[in-house]
Amino acid sequence: MNKLPDIDIDFAHDLKDDVVKLIFEKYRPGTCAVVGGFSTFQAKSAFAEVAKVLGVAEREVRKFTDHFPWSFGGGWVPANTPPAAGTA
């Protein structure tokens, strides 16, 4: 099986529609495709990314996130798990 070439293009979000239109016009819709990707974040990195966008200094972000005891949704379970409903 022939492997088709893979070209990864990164560009400014606000130019996405223009770039996609240009690529499809130049190479025809039957020969190219748009593939989307996404990232997921744990609590520390999500907080840090939002703070960065808001212009908060990295030093200040670390002062706060260093106190995060876990990453929400990352499987951490506290030692003193509350009893399930109806078992107390």
C-alpha cells in the first residue's frame, strides 16, 4: 500500500478558514483533508494556560498551582473517602 505524504500545517486560528480554502482550491477536495486535533488538560495545566492568556506571570501561577494536591479527574482518591449514601 502506498503511503500518502502527510503535511502538518500550523497557522493562526483566525486564518483557519482562509488556509483551508486555499489548500482545497489548489489541491482539489478529492486529494486533501482536514484533520482536527485537541488537547486535554489536568487541573494544574488548565489553570496555568488560562492564567497565561490573562497575562498572569508564570511565577505567580506556580505560587498557586504548587498547592494543588492532585489533578482533578486524574484518579486521586482521598484517604478519608466519605461513606456511600445509605451506609453511614
